[in-house]
Amino acid sequence: MAQASEFIDSKEDGLDTQVAQGGHSLSGGQKQRVAISRAVLKDAEILIFDDTTSALDLKTEARLYEELKREYGGTTKIIIAQRIASVKDADRIAVIENGRLAACGSHDELMENSAIYRDIYDSQLKR
């Protein structure tokens, strides 16, 4: 689910691979995927992801969120992210500007009603 199998399987010792203190022998994306793996192993009612996928490429991130939706569809997920791609499929998105709630709604609602959200979207995803 956390998209960690590929890099773990590539290690000579697989799941038994020794990891340096603080995860220094792993890349940023690998550390994030290990942390996600640990989080989803618990049968939690709420999962909080605080910029958890910032070091993942968009394709890996999309697969991760698809797996989370499939396996944890009924679980409340709070996703804190700077990338629109990370949150655009969320039920509700809160746009925070200067520490204050600037807008809240679905992606479509925010695209229609929030200039701040549209500006962020345009800067990140519009080609």
C-alpha cells in the first residue's frame, strides 16, 4: 500500500535490511514510505498525513492514495500538503493563508469560489 515493496525487494536482505540510525541510509521518499507503512499497520480510525508524500513522485503518490482509498475508504484521513495533487480528491479541502482559514470546500467548489486556491492550482498543475 505504501509503495515500499519495490525498493525493499531491491535490497539484498529485503525486509531484514539494516537501516542506519535516523534512516540515513534511505532516501527521503523511502523514509516517507516506511513511515506510511508503519502508520497503516495500526488499525486506526483516523490517519494524519503531515506532508507525508512531499518526497514522492506524483505517480507513486497517486498509487498510494488509490490504495488508501481502496483499503481504508471508511477511515478518516487528514492530509496536510502543499501540493494540490495530494488533496484534490479529498472530500473537503481547507486553504490556510497566513495562519487563517481562507477557504474550505471540495476541489470543484474551491476552483469556482477561491481565487487563492485557483492561483495555487494554476501555479502547480495548469500547463
